[in-house]
Amino acid sequence: MADDQKTTELSEKEKQQLFEEEALPHLNALYNYALSINSSKQDAEDLVQDTFLRAYRFFHQYTPGTNCKAWLFTILRNLYNTRYKNYKKKPGKVHYDDYEEIYDFIIESDLDSSIEDPEQEFFHSILPEEIIDAINELPEEFRSVLLLADIEDFSYKEIAEIMDCPIGTVMSRLHRARNILKKKLVDYAEEKGVITAESRQK
């Protein structure tokens, strides 16, 4: 099947097969993201279900071989803004197994250079729960951009389209999200007595 063949030219069976091949592999990523911005698992499940129903309904607008993942995330985000956002009472929970990707972005070269090796080792021993809690405490618009960039690996342009905002806003929110998360992790280390307030100011 040619990549530029429109889904309107496909039989219903071919359409279903193509949808399964291009859309369904992103189910877990969509659910994890939905869970991070909703107040409950049920809301997240409903949002993902609505996303796939709408995606299949409008699958004739999708061009096979293009970025189906970004297309699905855009649908999910639009549905969230129009149907779910006003009912959200508290941040959802992040349950990404590959949380280390975010950790690497924050810690790799951005911590205070005055921190000694034993203290650096402490940061590498931080448990997933601490990182997840810190992410969950981020404002929703910062948390969303952070997850889309550092977990889902979307480009600034793709995130801007998903979030329906300028690329400059995406870059600003991502920068602030990483800085907030870094500070939370450093604060956690200070609470545990690994880093002193004096060493942070050197």
C-alpha cells in the first residue's frame, strides 16, 4: 500500500487493518499521558476511548505513513480541553516506566557544580516515587510539555500543535518545568541532609 494513498480509497476491512497498524501501537503512550492530566483512571480510560473513537471516525483525514502518534495526541488534547478539563479536581498520576529519561535531562549537566561526588551518587539513587511525585506537583501546562518532550520525544513544533500554542511558549514552559523539577529534587536532597544550603549557594 502506498504511503500517500488516502484512507477514503480503502475498504472498511483495509481501513480497520491500517488503523490497527498505525494507531493502536500508541495506545499505552496515550493512556499514560491521559493519566497524567486527569483526576482518575476512569477519566483517563474514557478520554483514550473517546480519542480512538474520534480518530477512527475521522480516519479519512489521516494520511498513511505520516505522524499518527502526533495526530492522536492532538485529538486527545482537544478532547481533554473541551470535555474533561473543567471536571479535573487534582493532578493525575504519572506511571511511566522510563522516568529515567526525564531524570537524565534534569540532572545530566544542570546541577550545581559544587556538589561533590558522594552527593551526586545520592541523586542517582533517587527512587522513581520521588521523581514521579515531583512531576505530579508541576502545574498541568508545565507537566504536559515536559512529558510530551522528554518522554514522548515530540519536537517543539509537534508539541505546539498538540498544545495549540506558539513554539516559543513550548520552549519557555519546558525550560521552566525542568528548572522547577531540578529545584524540587535538590530540595529533597537538602531535606535528607545530603546537600547543605551553603553548598547550594557556592
